[in-house]
Amino acid sequence: MIVMKFGGTSVKDAGMMARVIEIVQSRIASKPLVVLSAMSGVTDALVCAAEEAHQGDEKRALETFEKDVIERHTLATRELIKDSKRRKILDDSLEKHFQEIRMLLKGLAILGELTPRSLDAVLSYGEHMSTLIMTAAMQERGLGAERVDARKILITDERFTQASPIMIICEERTKKTILPLIRQKKIPVTQGFIGSTESGLVTTLGRGGSDYSAAIFGALLEAEEIEIWTDVNGVMTADPRVVKDARTIDELSYEEAAELSYFGAKVLHSKTIRPAVEKSIPLKILNTFEPDNPGTKIFKDAAEDGRTIKAITFVKKLSQVNIEGRGMLGVPGVAAKVFTAVAHENINVLMISQSSSEQSICFVVEERSTDRAVKALNEIFERELERRNIDRIHAESGIVIITAVGMGVKDTPGIFGRVFGALGRCNVNVRSIAQGSSEHNLSIVVLEKDAEKAIREIHQEFELSRAP
């Protein structure tokens, strides 16, 4: 069997949902499990409504919900479902969800607070509503679809908004619930992104988590393949909005795909690779708008295509935090204190670099975490700052990490020289550099104003627009 995950743009309206049904129908012989995201923009609308309610503006929250959520789902239902009896059942189910969301928004307005737990409760409805509509539409077209509630299968820890699955429980429930449907030649339709705790509280796997859900289901069912359907023809050599002649990559190894997803490639959720790797299940990135395009295949034994670097990606809206001081030279434990302070604040560090003289350490975080990081470091190094062992702790905003990814980075001499030669030609100054321990990536930090020309120059240096 296979897992087919369709993202928000693939189910954004009735027309796209009809297209998805045609694609699923073409895969019936492969015994598909269908995993859906919310309709495009619905999760953002639910976040907006929840924040408006939390700020006390109940009227505006309900207006946002009416316009951006209720109207869109109602319109899709009218266009897709013609049978009056089936439409009545679907309308009643959707209205039940609408009422529950209204009650949640009113509760947030009364309490005046928005916790991760309550946010997960609100956001989970997007996927529930898209799967209700899709299942009914598939049934009306003669497909044996059956809706499955992911909350009863994907059991997670209690880290609301960033939950992780408890795989041993998920496996037991998946095999008990989904496998019998597949054996009966049914098409299970379930939600991505959401799960629940053992006590039944709704959780989400983080934004973009529908990919992760699909990979989890694929691993638990030992699927032949996991298909991620989106709005592009696979993974590209660079963001086509930055590099006009960027090209689709035919094959990637698991390692290359993991590096690309971590460092900003939006096609794949960064956690998706892990379950597939553990069971050696190939992933395919495919385009709902061009279903005949072969897309990108990601698997263990991806063939080398003769290129040292396969793709350039980047992460924006970052800051580089610098700790500098001659008193740090040869003093053990400085790095440990730095990252203990940052970890205590639950701040994610994207890249680390230290000078060979040991007189400076720098690391990169999201801009929104900058002030908390600097404050935590000033507190933990208060004594060292007083004694001048550390001269200063400061942050530089407007930072971008550019990462060149490819298996050839590991074994090919001269990669660094070519990258820095390209940057020199376009007059871009490098703030810091790092090479991943996997040796499959080379990351450089530049100012945001220089990022796009740097990406284009590196892309051209390695001739990534040319077919291998």
C-alpha cells in the first residue's frame, strides 16, 4: 500500500478537491491511505481568530471565522456534493464543528488568554473539516472512502503545538484501525498535523506537520511509498523566486533531503524524513497541478549524478549572537554555559561557530528569540562580564544562513574555495561559516541584503541549472 498526503493548496477549494479525487482514483490499485491538510489559509485564519478572541475582540474573531472558514467550507460543499441526503449529513457535521469553534473563541475572549493547549484545540478543526468534505465527495463519486479520526490513532506526548508521537501506541492503533479498512479495499481518509494525548487532549505536531503525520503512518504500515502532493514539481536546486532558472532535482538521498528541509526548503517538513529512514521507505514529492510530472524521489540509494552540490537553500529572519573576550581563552566550560542558558529558554540554535583562538563563540537563532538569548547570556555570565573575562555579548539582526547541500561536499577538494570565490565576485562578506558533522552541507552566514545575490552566484558557480 501507499500513503498519499495532500497539502493545503491541493485541497484549497472544490476544484482542487475534485482534482485530488481523480489522482487518488488513479492509484486505487496501490491501496492508498489519504492524509489531508486543512484547506489553504484555514489554519492561518483559525490562528488569527484565536488571537483576536484572546485580545478580547470576540466580534472580530467571529467575523474572521465566518468569512475565512465557514464560507469557504460551505461553498466547497455546495459545489462538490449534489446528493441532497449526503449534503444534509455533511452540513450537519460541519455545523457541529462550527458551533464548537464558536464556543472555543467565546471562551478565549472571556478568559483573555491563549495557551498552547487551547490553540491546538482550535487549530485541529481545519483538518477535521477538510476530511469530512473530501470523504463525502469521494463517496459520492463511487469510491469506498472512510474517514478515520487521527486523534484516536496518533497518540502523542503533552508538548502542545509541538507534540511527538508515542510510536508503540500509534503502531497498535494503526494496525487495529487502518489495516482492516485497507484489507476491505476501502480508502481511509485521515487528518495530518493532529493527534491527542493518552488522556484525550488534542495536540498538533507543529506547522507543516501533515507531512510528518504521513511519514508516521507510512512507517507504521510499512508502506511501499509515501507520496507528498504539493504545488511544485518536487525539490528544486534553489527557490525559483530567487533563482529564475532553478531546476527540479530527480533524486535525493535521505541525508540530502534532511539537510535541505532543516535549512529552509519548504517542500518538506523537517521531521518527515526520520520515520521513512527508519523503515527505508521512499518518499516522492509530486505536483497536484501536474500529476504526470515525475517529481523528486527521496530514498536510501539515490544515485550520484556527478554533482558535488545539488541545491542551495536559505533561512531568513535570523540573528547572530556573539560572545567575545580574551578571558575566554583556554577556560573550560564557556561553551557549556552558553548553550545551557539558551536551552533553559527553549531557544533553537540553527548554527554554531567558534574561533580557533577560543576568544569568540557565535550562534544563530530566530530573530524573535534574540532578546531572550542575550538576556539569558548576560545573566549567566554576569561575573565574567564584571571581571572583563568576557568583553561583550551582542546580537546582529538581519542575518541569513545560506546552505549548500550535496553528498559531494564530503569528499571533493576545493568546494570551500569555489563558494568563497563566488561570494567574492559579488562582493558579499561572510559573517561566519560552519560545516555539518554529516559533511553533507556547508553553511555560511551573510546579511539579508546580500543573500539573494549570493544564492544566485553560488547556484551559477556550480551550474545547478544545467541537467546532470
